[in-house]
Amino acid sequence: MKTRVAVISIIVEAQENVAELNRLLSECYEYIIGRMGIPYREKKVNLISVAIDAPEDVINALSGKIGRLKGISAKINYSNIISEK
């Protein structure tokens, strides 16, 4: 199985779907290298970065599901690292 290393950048502007966001991320726990969240209280948003090493279709599917949540956006930045697991 070929995997890619990527970072998913997530911006949470509405708190109503945070539980669903966490559920989606926990479904991919085996691929997640780490995550960092920064609450930006002044602007009332949360910034989250998720480092992941997974098949490209898993990364795309996860980002797409996250991006469909109301008040939450996600973008992927892929590295050039491709490996076999």
C-alpha cells in the first residue's frame, strides 16, 4: 500500500460540528502522526493542523468529509514523500 505524507489544515469557525470533526479524525487514528490545535479566541476560531501518513484516497476522503461540515473548512498540503507500508 502506497502512502503519502500530508498536512490537513482545518479552520473551525462554528463549534456546532466539533464532535463530528473529532469523530472523523478518530476514524483515521492509525494514519495520524500528530495534531495541533490553536484557539484564536480574539477571532473566535480554532486552527488545527493534522499531520498524516496515509493512502491518498484516505486523505482526500477525510478532508472532503471535514470540509462538508458546516462552519469548518479543510485544505491538504501534500509532501513529495511516497512510501510503501
